[in-house]
Amino acid sequence: MAKKKLHKVGLETGVVMKMRDGVELQADVYTPEEDGEYPVLLIRLPYDKTVAEAQAFLHPEWYARNGYIVVSQDVRGRGASGGEFEPFHNECNDGVDTIKACVKLKKSSGKVGTYGFSYPGQTQLLSATKRPKGFATMVPALTSDGMYDDWTYKNGVLHQAFVQSWSAYLAINEVFRKGKPADVRPVIENLGAVCGSHDYLPITEHPNLPKKFNSFYHEWLKHPNYDAYWKKWQTADRYGEIDVPALHIGGWYDIFVEGNIRNFLGLSAGAMTEEARAGQKLVIGPWYHMPWTQAMGEMDFGREARNHTDELMVRWFDHWLRGEDNGIMEEPKVSVFVMGANKWRQSNEWPFKNTKFTKFFMHSGGRANSLNGDGTLNRQAPGDEQHDIFVNDPFYPVQSMGGRSCCIASMTPMGPQDQRPVETRNDVLVYSTARLAQDVAVIGPVDVTLYAASSADDTDFTVKLVDVYPDGRAINIADAIQRASHRDSSEKPSAIKPGEVYEYSFRVGSTAIRFAKGHRIRIEVASTNFPTFERNLNKFRKKRDGGYFDGMVATQRIFHDSRYPSHITLPLVPAA
């Protein structure tokens, strides 16, 4: 392959782009100095156009050296841009207007591609539904398919650590824009205070999240159900309005990975044109939200796990914006990193074509409490067995140990961690297989069906998939939570009857992991995973206004017998 020509780059800062309502947004524009026409790459973000998400991507100048005009723009109400910042409210129209402005830039070829992860991923998807002229492709990375489930809430439960810390972080910019100098230090200190005070109740009255600088946080809490407020941003309902190919990038320990996968599947099946449907690709590494590195938490996934996405993205843009036949579209549609094996596997389908969805049933003699209990996990359906019992005290919650959250590990629990500190608790049920006689590859969506009863009229159930090493280390792979009142619908939640057995079926998470010979496959069942998820005070409430005197202890029963065969379904593929 011939060595690619690199360009000298000029930078113009503070480039003004006027929106349809007259508000002026500012961007930094990196342009190759040589004469000629160049495609435009656009990233729109609320985190400072100068940084341009360089925590994960290479700098905009690097992309410009590869022959692109790169536009890094502060979204409305952030950084140097005018207007008021309301998350997601203006991103569709502002994105369309910005793409139109990019088409008209000096030296622009008239073709625009977008990129960005997290919030900038949403700016792309929302604008894509309007199909602006010149918009040719996008790379929405580590982002979801909507703002309700897997962003603000998870099966009815607030993503508390993420939402509170993100709100406090964004408030720092707000105080610089609007506040007085005396406000700066308190707001910066608030970020640290929020991360250390998630237990404050009611969460609607958190002293470190004042409405003056965190108005959207309070607005989100007013909408605990999936209602019209959230539906206007639900990309999943509008795949048929999108007509561009997309490269979807995700991470196994990222909060938004399920949304990444749904976007890939939804656009592959339902995008407006055949070219768009055929032009979807999915890449998922072992990463958490940021940075995308081979080592995080307690694991090092090896050199194969290093971040290679910038080179991949340039190939993608070269094909879709320059028309280069570089072979990228002949490669398999799906590329996922298999943890444990520490290598990439490819397929043209997700889940993989040869997947066998296999039930692993929970068993015990009635005391699966903690890793010292008698809980087991195997493929044999249960017979007549005793149920397991534990107590859920919302004021003594199970601590979050790593997992899928956002945005950095110093602010929220993220990544792979040893779970033994929480597995010693009696309010954590532990079910483990025998030591594996051979490698077992689990690649795809992992689902659980729990049959459970509670003494409360509302409560939560958590499930975690764990890889147990021969030395006893128990590394988390995927986890999820289900609010009992949202078991059937997040639009119209309903209380449960205390003591009655209900079926709770939900997705634990998608993953790619090789459980090695000699390891054990384990699941944990509990009722709290805090502060990743808010605590349920074990009372059915329509508002998030519960205080310290509003909670109650609940007795939980998990059934696993012939009538109520609680199980986890693992997507098994041949180990390679």
C-alpha cells in the first residue's frame, strides 16, 4: 500500500456559524494548506472545541493532515458558543445548520462526515434524521439510541453516579459563563462533593446540584417514566429517516454499549436506503467510556486491545467521502474484542450465526447467600428446590465495584474489578458453575429470567455475570438492574403485590468473553448496585422525593424450582 500523503495544516479559531434562529455557534477549523477541495469532518461537543475529545481520538490536526477539513464546534450554550445549553434540545436543528455551513466552507468538497463519542454521538444521530444535503456518513461512538433507557435510566432505575457526576461536571462550564468569580470555587468543589455524597436523600434536593447550574438534572428527575419528554429524542423510533452509512464504535465496559448495538442492528434493518442498510459496521473493544486503553481496572487485555479506531475511521472516511476502494466494505460487518482470549473476532451477523443460546439454571439448598453459600449454576433444569432469601436494606446497599458507567473512573465505578468484597455479603446471592473442563466462549446478548417475590410493593433486582479465576478472583463482565414496578412497561409502571411471585426477564448485557478452562462462570443476584444505580426505598412512588424516613427493609425471595426455573441464557459459540 502506498504511503499516504500528509498535509500541512492551518488553524482558524472562533469561526462563527449562524443557526436558523440567529444564535451564533463557534468552531475551530483545521484546513490543509495546499490548494484543492477536501471533505469535511465535523465534531460537535459540549466539552470544549479545543480539546475535541482528544481523550480517546487523535487530535483534529491529525485528521486534517490526512487530507480533511476538520470542524470542532462548541454546541449551543457551551464554551464560546452563544445561546442556552439544554441537553439534546437543539442538537438536531443546530447539527443540520452546521452541516450546511460546512458544505460552504472554503476548500470544502461538499461532502461532510461526522464523528464523536458519548454526547457528540447523539448530535450525529439526531441530525441524521433530517438528512441534510452533503451529509454522507457518520461515526457515532459509545452512545445510545435514546436518552431514557441506557442513558438516564436503566429499566426504570436512575443511573445515579453517572447522571449526578456528569451534571456537576457540566456545571463548571456554566458558572464560568454565567456566574460571578465567587461562584467558581464552590462549583468546582461541588464536583468532588457529589462524587462523595451519592447517599444524600432526597436526590431531588442534593445540595451540590443546585437548580441554578444543574437545571436539566432536576428536569430529568421529573420524568422517571418513558414519556413524551424522552420520546422526541428516541433515535430507535426513527431509523427509517436516516440514509447514511455509519461506523458504530463501542466498549464492553461502557454505559452505552447496548445502545451502540441497537443502533447498528436498527439501521442495518431499517435505514431509509439499501446503501445505508448495507453500510453499517460495528466495532466493540474491551474499553470503558474513556480512555480507550488496553489496561483498565484490574485487567490488562494485551496489545490487541489498544485503541486503533483513528486509523479505522480514516479508512472509513476515505471510502465514503473520497470514494476510495480500500477494501473496508469487503471486511466483515462486526468486529468484537473477545476478553479472555484477548483477540478480535469478526462476523457478518450479530449475534454470530453459529450462536447457541443456552440456559444455565440456578440451584441451591436454600442458602446461596455469599460466595460461601451453596449456590450452583448448570444446564440441568431444577426440580423440587428451596428458594433463597435475602434482606434488602436500602441504607446498607451493595457497593458498586466497577461495571458499566460514565464517564471517568475517578468519578464513577467503572471497568473490571474483583467482586469478592461484595460477594462476602449475605444480601448477595452467588451461583457458580463447577470448574470448566474446557474453554467456553460467550459472545452476544446475555439475558436472565428471575422468579422473585418481595415483601415490598416495589423493589429492584440486580444480576451480574462474573468470570472466576482459579485463584479466586471474580472479575465482573456485565451487569444490569430491573425495577419491579417497570417489569412490564416503563411508560406505565405498576406496583407489585407483596409476597407474590413475579417473572423478571431482562438483559444482563451483551459481551464477548472466553471463560478459560479451569475458570468458573458465576452470577450474582442482589437488590442494590450503588452508587452506579440509585437505591429503591422499597416503596412504589411516582416521584424521586423519598427521604431517609421513607425507606423500608424488604425481604426478597428468589425461586429456582420446576415451576419457577430461574436461569441465565448465555450465547455460546465455538471457542477459537
